[in-house]
Amino acid sequence: MSASPVDRQDTVHRLSEPERTGERSLEETLAKRRSVREYTDEPLTESEIAQLLWAAQGVTSSRGLRTAPSAGALYPLELYVMTAEGAARYDPHEHSLEVLSDDDLRPRVQRAALRQEPVGAAPAVFVVAGVVERTAAKYGGRAHRYMYMEAGHAAQNLLLQAEALGLGGVPIGAFNDDAVAEALSLPPDHAALYLIPVGHPR
């Protein structure tokens, strides 16, 4: 199987198991984290992509709890990744990717993101989306607040993991929501919240 996260033969791709220990301390990772907007052409490996996805939304207990806190453990977030090989949705419970497209959607999403260069240049672009109804069922009018907070938790986890792996990323919030949703063919109840390009710093 190719190192690409998107296998053109299968619609579901099981990811390599995430590492639970690393070479850098949390303190060192926090001190070194910076927004990185320029990347080399080197693609991310399957294991790097798997680790980043797990850091953002991976399951860490038999009860289904995840790396990022969630109000009421309702988990309204959905995580997607785009590379030159295509686009896929992350399934935290199976630690797998569901292939959505074998087209490179990054140019379309870059246009939706006001043509910001990192979105087109990064070898991998992660998309954090939210389904507010999952949280609203319990928290009503405060659901949007909790969903946005959770998106921040997940994004920071991913960015810190990128730094720990020697990669760089930048969180992007300036984009046309509808255009991103259309590019990824998101379900109607999914709202795009974050774009996070990640690559090897130039």
C-alpha cells in the first residue's frame, strides 16, 4: 500500500497505530511552536498523517473519550485531510480514513480561502468541521460556543503534534465556508471551522 493516506483501490484505509511517547517534552514543544506558512515539496508520510489525525481527535479510552475535550463528550467535530492524492474523512473510532475523492482538492480550497498560499503549498491540509446539532441536543443555545471551543482544542493538539514531529502548520479561519463545504462535498449539517495546512518547514 502506498504511503499516501488515500488508497485508490479501497474506500477505507486503516491507519498505522499512533505513538504514545515522543522525543520532545511538552514544554519544549510549546516553546517552539510557531505558525509556519512555507513548506518544502516533501510529502507527509502515512504515519505522520495518522499521528496528526490522532492528536486532534483520536480515541484514548475504552469509553470513547478523545484527545481533545468535548462538552458532554458529544464530539461534534469531523476531521478531513486533503493531499495531492485526494481527500478523506477521519474515523476516530476505527483510526481509519474514508476516501472521499482521489482528486487533489487543495487548489479549489485555496481559492475558497482567499488564495492564501499555505493552503495550496502544504502537502497536507486538514479541515476541521462541526455538526452543532450533536451538542445542541443537550446544551441548546450554547452549543455553538462549545463547538468553537472544541475546534480550538483539536487544532492546537494538531499544531503541537506537528511541531513535535518536526513539521510546521498554521491555523486558517479566513475562507468562504460554503465554497469549502462544496469542494469537500460536506453533508448539509457540517460547517467548516478551520483549515490547517501542514508540511515540512522551508
